[in-house]
Amino acid sequence: MNYIVFDLEWNQSNEKFNRDLGLPFEILEIGAVKLNKKLKVVDKFEVVIKPQIYHYINYITTKIVHMTKEELENGKPFPIAMNEFLEWCGKDYILCIWGTSDITELQRNMMYYGMDMLADGPLLYYDIQKFFSLAYEDGKKRRALETAVDYLGIEKDNPFHRAYDDAYYTAKVFQRVNSYKPKTKRYVSYDVFIAPRSRKDEIEVNFKTYSKYISREFPDKMVAIEDPRVSETKCYECKRAAPQRIKWFSVNGKHYFCVAYCKKHGYLKGKIRMKKTDDGNFYVVKTLKLVSREQAQEIALKQDKLRLQRSEKRRAKKEN
Ligand SMILES: [Zn+2]
């Protein structure tokens, strides 16, 4: 199996009309490095794409995209470039990127041109930005690629911000993370441009310190939150049902919290993020994490505070 570390350059529309075309980000360049299973660089790939939608380059983007007009005019149409890329990728590979957005935008561009998607549902990938944070920081901070390169003392022999160069540096960081803490690779990510189609396609992964679940699509939030599999709380250490001490409550309509308790392993903090798809449906990303009693108490306080705020709001409304 190979690792395909890739990066994209794109042009962005700042007009609402263009956003409504369904393609807010038009990809202009794909750059990639192929690593074998020992993480040795075995090949490189680079293709420039001729813009079809946004023929002017946004001023803001121009500062980021370091490409000339001539270069773009001589580029290939997206479907041809993309097929070349896929052929180059081969059959057995894991995609690796810096951050979380490139696979979604790649698939959005593919859908725009009526191409087959990369997968029928969520697509497993490696987020090297997350790996860097897990290996060298707290696992939460998100650093710029150049910051990571500087931190690791990687030689800056290429400029930044061209797709190939950024893919090259991302691959370098990946190599370093892997030799320092190879188990970081367990912390896989999923691109959910296409949510699970059915219950059997839903994703459930147990990481060492938390579990993650990605649900199928639901027509609305209420149906989603009331689904038994969405609302259930299982301890990821012993796989047993953990009854809820504080039932799921919404913070802002997007995030929900709960506290469950496993007799053997203690308190579990539950968090649900409600995600909207391009079609207006909803799917759920649920995480469960073993926490201390104090951390569980914080959630209880959060709920109390919300209740207080809501009742004050109601009272203020009545008085007006
Ligand atoms: Zn347990």
C-alpha cells in the first residue's frame, strides 16, 4: 500500500451568485508525492488546471496562489487532470493532506463535473496537521505547514504555496512524525463529503482515548437526535452500555452534550456535532471520552447556566 500526500491550489469566488453554482472553490492545481509503505518517496505528480468557471483570479487568492495567467491558460480541463491524478495514484493507497478541507473540495469539484466520487461514503484519510499536533503538541492546536517545517528543522529547499511543494513538505512532516511516534497513524480521519448511506455504512472507531461515530443522514435534527444509535452511550473500554446521568442537551442547536457513567471506568463525556449536508440533510458526529468527575461536573454546570439564561430570556420577553 502507498501513501498519496497531496495538496491543492484553488480560486475562490467572493460573489454569492457564483457560490450558488455549487462550486465555491475551483481547483487550479494538484500536486502530490507518492510514498511507499516504508514512507520512502517513490514518485511525484503535478498538474495545472485551466479555469472553467472563474476566469479572473481573486485578488486575495492571487496572493496565495503563485501561478501566472499563462500557466493557467495552458492548463488541462479538470476532468482530464483529475483522471490523470487518479491513474497515477494507483489502486491501493491512503490519501494524506495537511488539514481537513482538500478532500472535500476535490470531491466537490469531481461532483460538479459529474465524475464518480472517490468513495460511496466517508473516506478514510490521514490529516498530517493533526498527526503533527498529536505527536509534538496537545493534539488540538492546528499549525501552519511552514510552522511545522520550522519546528522540525526541515530544510526549506523549495518555496511554499505551490501544490507540489506543499505536498512535499507535508510528506516530510509525515515521515518525521512516523519515525518519532508511529502509533499516531491510528488517529485516522474521515472525509464526510458523502455521509454514510445506510446504517450498515455508519462509522464507529475506538481510538485509545475516545470513540467516534458518524451516523447516516437524517431529514432533520430532531429525528437524528432521537435515533437510538445516535443517542446511545457505550463505554469504549469495555463496550458496555453506560447509562446517562445527564441526558443529551443542546447548547446552540449544533452541539449537544451528555454525561454517561460506566460502573467500571467512570464518567464519559458525550459530544454530538450536528452537520448539514449539501442537500440539506443532517448527520451526526458523536464522540465519547472518559473524563474525570470534575470534568463531568463542568458539563452539569454548563447545563445549569444554559437553563438560567433561557429562563431569563423568557422573563425578559414577558416583561417587554
Ligand atoms: Zn467501561
